[in-house]
Amino acid sequence: MNGLRIFIGSDKGPIEDNVFYSQRSHGPVYRWHYEKQLARWHVARVDASHWSSHELCTAPWQSVPQQLKTQLSEHYVE
């Protein structure tokens, strides 16, 4: 997944459990959150007018749950 960056909420912005953000190259930003009832990660595109890079910080790849890694590879088809 070339150019893929994963983010989490920074300590300056709101921190949400089980929420990650992704962006590939300079493409759109997606918000991923885990829905317990469905036992699945849900994805939604983030409106650029409601997003500030100051609210997020880079997440280490090791902190991303395996199930989310799988969905990310399906979402970002090479």
C-alpha cells in the first residue's frame, strides 16, 4: 500500500477509541471506526472542509488492528 498514511486523534483534538484515519498520497481522507454490533470496521470519507491536519497525528502501523489492516488493503487496491 504505497503512500498510505494512518492517523489517530492528537492530544490537541478529540481522541476517540477505535478510530483511525487513512490517506493515500494526496487523496481523500477516510475515517475508520469499529462497530461492535457488526464486528466490522466502518469507513466514511471525511469532508475536507471539516478536517484539519492539526487534529491528527501519525499512527504507527503496529498499532493498527489486523482486521483493519485487511480492510485497508481491500479498500486501497493497488
